[in-house]
Amino acid sequence: MELEQASIAARYGEAHNFVFIGEAGCGKSEISINLALSLAAQNSRPVHFFDLDMTKPLFRSRDQASFLSEQGVNVHFEEQFYDAPTAAGGVSRLLRDERCFTVLDVPLGLLSPLSAQELRKKLV
């Protein structure tokens, strides 16, 4: 575990935002959850995880919110009503906060080309 934590810090350097975007079933939730857990294990900065999957997901990261919270990950999501879209608040603020790690689990259909450009500006 120590080697894994050291390699995360070495690999990502000063990065504090991690965005995983992909189609349903591609594995982005599993990868983003595992990264958030690894970052939280370092105990160096708070870790905020945003589950932005919206409708009829195969797997929802928010279903693991209790476990993630126990491991030190702050989970952000909105409850879903039927298959209506949801949006978790606070994303922009935490993307700009260099004192924490922010991990986003984003479905491919959520971002239009315009919003993807706006997100990129906030990440750079």
C-alpha cells in the first residue's frame, strides 16, 4: 500500500482534479472509486467524490457512499427521482480548491462539447 500511495503522488504531481468520462459500463466508476480510495488513504488532503451519473445507470457510485465515507471520501450526489436528471452542487468550488482532491464520475452524455470546454478551463 505504501508503494501504491507513493506512486500516485509521483504520477500525478500537483494534480488535484480527476475526471472520468465514459459510456455506461466502460469501468469509469470502478476506476474513479479506486482512485478516490487511494487518495483518501494518503490522508494528506480531503477527497471529494462526485457521482454525476444521471439516469438508468448500470452501477452507481453513490450506492457505495457509506463505504466511501467510512474510508474518508466525501461523496457528493443528488437523489434521483425515477429517471430524471440530477446535478450535485459544489463541483466548481471544489475544482478550484487546491487544498483537496476532487474526483468526478461523469457519464459521456452529460457533457456537451461546450460544457466539456468549460470543464477543461476549470481543470487547467
